[in-house]
Amino acid sequence: MNLDKWLGIGGHFETDETPEECALRELKEETGMSAESLNEFEYRGHITFLSSEYPSEYMHVFTATVAEDFELPRKVCDEGELAWVSLDKINDLPVWEGDKIMFDYLFNHTPRRFFTMKFRYEGDRLVSHEEKEYL
């Protein structure tokens, strides 16, 4: 379903994992980065994806920063090309339309609040979305 699309780091839960544990494990597995390399690790939101072609999916969204001089570990990722992408270039990549809405909320919205979003797709086309933020 994600063929030829750019995605963030992530994956599926293992038994008894919290969303934070899952995100940090996937970060380590896919990039070689450890939690210690992150600053401002924050649980930012929850997204529901509904599709006419695929099972529903739920995504927990986290953000973090790294030091300006941080270099991505040289790890081969068998799930695709691993690359840092500048925030001003992220919407130029082939991504799901809902991801662009999420990126705008994550990186251009103030104040930073926890949010939920629901995206409904028919095929590859986004047909509706809802968003809500919490204090």
C-alpha cells in the first residue's frame, strides 16, 4: 500500500509495548539511533486511517530533535531509503495527502498541543479528514 511513498520511521507493536517503547524500538531498528540521541521527545498525537482498500490503521505520532551536528548512523534499512529531509522539502516528496496535513499541524501549528486526526481514503485519494486538538 505504501509502494513509492515516503514514510516516517515506524512499525507495529510487539507484545506488551507502550507507544513510546514501540517508537523508540523502531527508531533503533530502522536507523541505529538510540533514545539518548533525542531531545524533546514528545508524544504529539494519534491518527486513524480508514481506507476503501486496506484495513484500518492507527498511528501514534512522536516528534523529537537532534543536535545540529548530529550524523545519522550508517545503517542499512531493508524497508527503503533512509534520509534526513529538510522540513521545507518534505511536502515535495511523494507522500499520502493526509501526511501533508499532519506535517503542517506538527511543524507549523502553535501552540503545540496533543491532537487526533482521522483520514478517510478511497483508493489513494483522500476524501475526508477530521482533526481535534487537546489542551
